[in-house]
Amino acid sequence: MIQEVIQFTNRHAILSITWITLLLSVIILTFKNLLSKTKNITNIQAIQLINKSDAITIDIRPNDDFYKGHIINAINLTSLEIKKNNLKKIENYKQKFIIVVSANGLESSKPADKLVQYGFKHVFILKEGIKGWYNENLPLICNKK
């Protein structure tokens, strides 16, 4: 068995390296997720947190995108504002549940981690962002500037 694996590896070096790289990436991301103080949540979990625990939704998309459609009562706070610790809009919510929302859920990780660093206790990331929210036909509010 081991000889077969070695032969396969020798014959298909690029494929083997790619497979090992992907495996290591999955392992690293899994451990990073387990050790992270933030947690990805689904739309249903977000709705439950908003309705039952008065969670605060922070939309990190640019202002123009926010005004085109956002979750009810969301606060627009860009990633740059969070990075610069410009948190006047939310400084009183450190003990509340915070849900960070981006366009597709991929950009929320760093801002969410920053909020934890700044003392926010319960920070969550909306898994698929506003795109997933919209795709499930959940309500969005449109504002004029």
C-alpha cells in the first residue's frame, strides 16, 4: 500500500503537491475557525438573535451599497472605520450581540476580529452576507442619502 502511494506521488508530483496543499489549507482553516472568537451564523440564526436578543447588525459595506438595501435597523460602519477604531456609533453596545454583515460574508472576518479586540464580547458574522439575505427574500430597507 505504501509503495503504491509513493509510486503515485512520484508519477503525479503536481497533483500530489496540490492535494497536500489543499489538505493543509482545510486543516488550518478548521483550526482557525475553532479558535476564533467570532462565529459564522446563518440567516435564521441572525433573525433569532435580532428578534430575541436585540442583536445589533453592523453593515460594513460602502455607504452607497448600504443605502441601496440593508437589514432593518442596521448600522453602517465601514471596515476602514472599524480598523481605525472609529466606533462612536456602536461604543455603547459592547455587551450586546453584534452581527457583522458584508456583501457576501467573505469580507467580515477581519472587521469582526477587530471588534473583538476592541472589547465587544459577542461578535458574529452573517455567513453569506447581504447576498444570502437577499437570495432568501428576507426584508431589506432602502434609504435615500
